[in-house]
Amino acid sequence: MLASALTGKKILLGVCGSIAAYKACDIVRNLRKLGAEVTVVVTSGGARFVSPLTFAALSAAKVYGGMFDEQDAHTIPHINLARDHDMILVAPATAQTIARFAVGMADDLLSAVVLAADCPVVVCPAMNSKMFTHPATQVNLTKIAAFGYHVVQPDSGLMACKEEGPGRLPEWSVILSAVEKVFTPQDLAGKRLLITAGPTEEPLDPVRYLSNRSSGKMGYALARAAMLRGGEVVLVSGPCNLEPPANVELIQVRTAQEMYGAVLSHFDDMDIVVKCAAVSDFRPARCAPEKLKKEGADVRLELAANRDILRALGERKKSQILVGFAAESENHLEEGKRKLAAKNLDMIVVNDIQGETTGFQSDTNKVTLVTRGGEIKELELLTKEQTAMAIFDEVVALVGGGM
Ligand code: C5P
């Protein structure tokens, strides 16, 4: 198992009496897969929906429920559970339990643990949409947010009670982002970032196009890393087969010209731009309105050059930190340094695309970071998520040095 932000973290999962309690089983499994140790505390309502036995088997640990269970009395569970964990995740959190938190009640084990804790608390409300939107619940949520608890907004949609509206427990990817954020330094808080990702497609006719092998994985990892570090992220993505990261504004484009428009229209509002997309340098000079026929076809393809988006940003930039990528198969460093200067960048990420474990489509990467000041940092082979974090370590250092 590769190290994750959750490796070795001790997480207390509070499960309340919502129909979404069955989803907590998967939450336990997913947290453990990422290397976390999980202790489950179920409310009496939660235990009506899912047996504590299930949680004990899935967490491979004792499950806590009653405040006054005689066999635990000597361990003072509400204090020690609060003390022994790195964070508390309450998912699903019911209106009742949120109300308890909001007024500081401690009449069951979960609310007593939360009251006694000084670790981060993440609360994922899940309930009928009328209960969720009721002013009482909204006031309670505002109150617990003011205590510093992280409240994850529920999804909207059809619920078990056949009503539609906000109140569904969000997807795991959204809960995971909230959990990882707790363990991630918020050093991009207040910064606006624009990240580009993926290939572009340059149409030749309605069914054919020129493109490249970029999967978008590196760019999506960068967008997620920036969001986890507190940044406000706009992700401009070419066609990719990836799930967009939670809490990121996604703008989907197809061609280099569309990417140019999307990037340039947002550029002035940005603090940091990372251009990871593999933009097609050329497009077919003409796009046929109908599918080209084999018979009598002109077999030569006339191309037109696309504008270099990054170069345009380099010419326009004021205070922004501008980071480019250089995917190279030879003379990596020289090419990287040349592009850094030619495009007026603050940093370039030089990427070897020859190896099987680096570059296009793989889940890992091996890059060298070259900064405007001439500093060269060779990173080891890392997952694209780890590479993204290492790139932002460097970007944060550049921001610290004045933008
Ligand atoms: O010059 P080269 O295409 O190798 O430079 C790669 C860098 O330039 C990447 O950051 C890529 O996103 C960017 N680029 C661009 N517009 C293009 C071509 C490349 O922004 N038309």
C-alpha cells in the first residue's frame, strides 16, 4: 500500500441513526484501505440501522456505543476516545446529533466525546431535506461551524423518503477531501489557482481528430492537491476520462483554441497558474463539415499552428506565479531551461516521457523542477498525487519569496 495522507492516522468515526448509516460501512473500509486506524462510535439510533458487529468486523476494533457500558467504565471512554484520536468524522450526522453538538450536550457517548475533544471534527449531515433546510438545523450548523467544526455540504437528489432536495450523504470522494484537508497545511488558502490538464482534440471532420496520449492524471492531481491545500481552483480540462476532483470548478474544453479562450479569460483573476495540459501544437488547417470520404481523398494533411497559451500568459503576466511543463524525450534539462526563459515562467516541471513509470498515462511520475532563479530539484519516482504536492511545496516557497 502506498503512503497516503491518512497513513497511520487514528480516526474516530461517529455513526448516527440515519438511513445513510449503511454507507458508513464503506467509509470504514475506505479509510482503512488508505492506512488509517478507525474506531467506530455508534449512537443508539445508528445501532438500530447497522449492527455494531458489522462495524467491529470492518474496523477490526472494538465498537463503542453506550455511555455507561460497565465493561468500559474503568477506561473513561468519552475522555480517552477524545484524547486518542487525530480527528473525529461524524458520517452520517443526524439533525438530532448536530443539535446536541450545537448546544454542547453530552447525553450520549458520541456527543460527550466531541465535547471533550480538541482534535479536528468533520461533520457530514444526512437527513430529509426539510429537516436539513429547517432554520433550527441551519442555525445549529452555523454554530458548529463557528466552533471550528468542518461541515461537509450534503448532496441534493432523491432520498430514501422519496423526497428530493439537499440532505444526501455526499460521495466518498467529497468526504475524503474534507478528511484529507484536515491533515494538509492550508498554505494556499486565499489563493486562486488555474490548472490546465489533459490533451486537446483538433478536429479534422465530425468524427476524426488529432490528439495525444495525455491522460490528464497529473493535472487532475495538481487541481486536487491545490484544493486540499486551501486554494480556490479552476481546472480547465481537455477531454479526459477522469472523475473531476471535489470542490474544484471544472471548465471542459476540446480544442487548443477553446483552451486559449478559457485560460485567457480567467488569467487576470488568478494568483497561480499551472499549465500541465498537453496542448496540440497544430490543428488541421480545415475541419470538414461532413465525414471525409476514402474515395478521392487528399492524403496529405495541411496543418495550422495553434497559439502557445503559456507564452501568451508569460507576455501578459503581472504578479502571477506561472508554472509550465516540459514533456521531453531527450535533452530534458536544457529544453526545460530554454522554455522557462522563452515563456517567462517562474518554474518549469521537466517530465521524462520515455519511461514506463513516468509521463503520459502512468500513475507515477519522475520530474525535475527548475525555477527562474536557476535552482534545480530532481524529485524521485512518486505517485502523481505526491508529485503534485511536491510541486506545490516549491510554488508555496516561490509565493513566500514574493509574487
Ligand atoms: O513548448 P512546449 O509545447 O513543449 O511547452 C509545454 C508547455 O507549454 C506546457 O506547460 C503546455 O501546457 C504549454 N503549451 C501551451 N500552449 C501550446 C503548447 C504548449 O500553453 N499551444
